[in-house]
Amino acid sequence: MKLSYRDRVILIVVLIIAIIALVAIGLIRPTIKDINTDKSTLETTKQTWTETEAKLNQIEPTKKRITEKRDNAAKLAEYFTPETLFSEQDQFLHKALDDNDMYVIDLTMTDPEPAPLDFYYENPHELSYNLNQHADLDGSMAKGLAEELREYLVLSERTAQDVATRTSTIQCRAKKEDLMNFLADIKEMDTTVLVESVTIDDYTFCPAEDAEESWTPQERAEKVDHSTMTIIIKFYSVPVPTAVDLGE
């Protein structure tokens, strides 16, 4: 069948349009796919940025919390005796011994070893409340007892922490008043030093009327108004926290 000129022109135009459409589809389809992929990547990136931004916003508060915890720990560590050498802790004691004329016969100190440091708390036990409950008109007595019980329950559930401890055994000779002054000085030390026991060999401290005539002057000086004794003292130590490197 012979096509007219008009038909041939129309056919050519249709073929050109079909070729252009096929080329366009071939080019557009990958582009659409890339666009969809890019949209998915964009959403993922936005989510990642949101999470990262949230983490970045937590840096300063976290730094602040770390610094506060470190400062609180350092302040708490001030109440403990320093983690020092034996010679330094020996000097720590000797000032109180020398100031109170305690004549040291022997002084030993153990190596550091872990020991639990229990929490100090009161075990409330109000025997009279059953008798007084009818007089507790405003409930203040019951409220106070409940608060004490709450504190007891909280502290009694806590686990005791191990800290480094050293035990010093001091054998010495001293007068009664000098011993009491020494113990008072230890008590006033604002650190964790605990007098565990004091064993006095002569609780009378040998008053002058009990002195024997046969004693030499040196024996009288050592025994009259004096007694030998053994004092056991514990030192509790914790390491002092160092400054935290926060990358500043």
C-alpha cells in the first residue's frame, strides 16, 4: 500500500514522538528512582542529625554533672586520712603523742588492706509510742517516727563500701590526764581516724601512796601516776579524685 505524502509525514512524526518518549522514559525512570533513594537518605540523615543534635545538647549538662560528682567526691575524700606512706601517717600520730607527753615504747602499722565502712544510722525503736498515741492529737509524734523509720530503711539497704585501712598499734606510757587529752585530740581531728581500743595495764595509774619504797627514782618517775597501755587506732583512706579531662 502506497502512503501519501501526508501519511508519511504523520508516520515520521509519530515515530519521532515514540523515540523521544522511549528516551525520556529511559532517562526519567532512573532519575525518579534516584530521587526516591535520595528522599530516603534525606529522612535517615535528618533522623541521624536529630539524634546527634540531642547528644550534642547533652554534652554541657553531662560535663557539669561529671564536674559536680568529682567535686563532691573530692570534698568527701577530705574527711578521710590521706593515702600516704607509713612514715607520713606515723608523723600524723606523733604530733598528738608528743603534744600530750605520751612516751612511746613501740609503734607498728599494718599495710593497707580493704575493709568495709558501714553506714551510720539509728535504728528507731519507740517503746513508749503505744502509750502516747492517744496524746498524739496532731500526729506529729507518728510523723517523726515514720521519718526516722524511712531513713533507717533506706540506709540499712545500702551496701557497705570497702576503703583502704591501716591499723596502728601503739604501746606507750602516760598519765591519765595526758591519755584523755590525747584521745580528745584524736577525736577533734576532722578525718576518719578511729580509736578502736585502749588497754590500760594499771587502771589506778599508781598514785603516789602506792609507790614502793624500794623503787629507784627512775622507777618512781615511770610508775607513779603513770601506766603502760596499748592503743589501737585505725586509719581509713580513699584516693582523692583527680581532675577529669573533658576535652576542654
